[in-house]
Amino acid sequence: MGLNCGLVGLPSCGKTTIYNAVTAAGAESFGGSEVNCAVVKMPDPRIQPLVDMYKAPKVVPVTLEVVDIPGLKSGSTANEGRGTKLLGHVKEVDALLHVVRCFEDDNLPFEYDTIDPARDVETVDLELMVADSQTLANKIKRLSKKVKGNKELAGELADCEKVQAGLDNGVPARRQNLTDHELKSIYECHLVSRKPVLYIANIGSMDDIDNKHVKALQTIAKEEGASMLAVSGRDEAEISQLDPEDRQEFLDELGLKESSMERLLRTAYGMLGLVNFFTAGETEVHVWTCRKGDPAPVAAGRIHTDMETGFIRMEVIRYEDLIELGSEQAVVKAGKQRIEGRTYEVKDGDIIVVRFNASK
Ligand SMILES: Nc1nc2c(ncn2[C@@H]2O[C@H](COP(=O)(O)OP(=O)(O)OP(=O)(O)O)[C@@H](O)[C@H]2O)c(=O)[nH]1
Ligand SMILES: [Mg+2]
């Protein structure tokens, strides 16, 4: 489905460091004016047990594109050029990973002399809102010329003006509780302050997880119903460079089951409202993804369009049942395989077989 997340935040808050940790791409850190971009395989703890069970020689995981966007300075949109270009990259991503510096280190230059997550979040949000306000102003201008006598356009115009007034009052579009009609009216604007946000508190070390800056960021996230993760970007970037075996040992020492990066990717992915389902057999274990609530034919269409157009039924077994009972045959024998029709909504962890009429 080609989903992507963009790392945003003030300069030197640790975006590239975290990008390196997530992607192990070794991108250059500091003062970067370039956008880094990598495709990462989504970890899913259910893949390995399935591979073991089916003895499948091939695995096809879901991927997520991670984009590292250079720091947004306050006033950067107003300065045209660079800021506008950076915001252009933000426009193209599905979700934002907003990195906020929550560690103190006098030796590392930062945008400000102090550490203050509330100020930093506000600064970045302001840049996003200024950009959105410009986008809306253009649309409002266009609509105003055509609106006379057209009720539908008048409604669209009123929606745009309302959202813009919200932005002018300092409320990002994602916090404006927009109605379906309003969302439709602004849809084509791809407003950046409307994108879902996962806050990332960048801390010096995991011992620092309760520091006052992290708590401040947690409060901000909670207020807007968003999630926050605290990670030590620098430690994680080092962990990502280790061999898989050493990495596990290191994580065990820290008492962690998985690296924070795996957690980060899974949380970001969950935020996009996606579910993972599987096809599994002796040739491969394949992870697929669809939006929560997608009916069976739409989910099947992710695998092949013929499966959507010629959809007959879906045979579904649950991952948990398969692991508990040890084989597909055992699940069928226990009466736990389900036959589902067109209205079934595919669930996270379904292992499916699609029956369909192939097009001629
Ligand atoms: N002490 C400490 N330093 C960190 C941590 N994360 C990043 N740094 C350092 O902070 C500096 C800036 O980090 P970058 O990752 O380049 O920051 P950035 O947000 O990508 O910066 P721009 O791309 O310029 O906006 C580097 O020297 C990092 O090594 C951390 O968790 N602890
Ligand atoms: Mg950078």
C-alpha cells in the first residue's frame, strides 16, 4: 500500500539519529539539508512461528517508508524557499513522527538555550499551521470566485473558512474535531496539521525515562489523544549497528524484549489504522495489510485484483488457534476454521485463503 511516515521536529532534536536507528541506514547526522528516505520491513512477532510451522523458505513482510525531514525552524515557512520545500515533504507522508528533544546536553547546540517540549511542539505546530493557512487561503480565493448561486460550493467554502479560523486561533486541524463534511471539503488540501502524530521523546538514556521533559511531552500527547514513546536515539542507533545475536543479548541485559525501534514502528503503523493478515503455505509466508474495517473482498484485492472482482468466499483461521493447535488440519478438525462472505471485516492476525473466480 506504500505507506510512509515522516520524522519532523526542530533542528538538532535527534531526527536523523532516530532515522538511523530505525533503518540502520547510516545516514549522515547533523545539519542535514537533504531528505533521507528508507524502506523498512515491519517487524511482526508472528512471522517466525509461521515460517517454522510451514517450513516456508520465503517471507514477504509488510514495509513502511520512513522519511527523515531536516529541522523545521520557527519562521521557516515565512522565509519561503527552504521551509516551503521542507513542508512539501511533510505533505507527502501519511503520519508524522514528531521528535522532541528531552535530554539536556550543553555540548550539543540546539535551537534554544533551554529544553522545553511545550515550546518546541508549539513552534513546529505553528509552522504546520502557517503552511495550511496558506493552502486554505488559495482554495478559499478560488472558491469565492465560483460560489455565486452554487449551494454546494458555498458549503465547501464555509467549511474551509471555519478550518482556517481554527488555525488562526492556534488549533491544528487534527485537533479541530472536524465533521465528515468538513473533512471532505478540505480533503484535497492535504493539510499537514491534520496528519496523525506520534510524539517521540528523545532522551539521553533509558534511565532518564521519567524526567520532567518526558512528563511534559506525555501531558501534551494525552491532551490531544495522541501516543508518546520515549527512546534514547543515540543508544538505539548503536544497538541497530550490532549483529542480531549481540543485539538480543544487549536487549536482554537492558531487560527489553524488543528494541524501542520495533515498538516505534509498530505504534506508528497502528496509528495508521492498519491490520496485518497472512497467507501462509509451504512456499512462503506473506504478510498483507489493509485498513481496519475493510470488507473481505477489498482485503483480498490487496493480494490480487482478481480476488476482489471474482470474490466468492474467504476461509479464515486465527493465528492464536493455529499456534495452539499446531496445524491447519487440527484447526479445521476442531471446527475453528470459518467460512466468511463479502461483509466480513478482516481482523489483525487472520490467516486466510481466498476462493475466487479468476477473470478470463
Ligand atoms: N546525548 C544525546 N545526544 C543525542 C541523542 N540523540 C541525538 N543526539 C545528538 O544530537 C545531535 C543532533 O542529532 P541529529 O540526529 O543530527 O538531529 P536532527 O534532528 O536530525 O537535526 P537536523 O537534521 O539538523 O534538523 C547529534 O550530535 C546527535 O549525536 C541522544 O539521545 N542523546
Ligand atoms: Mg537530520
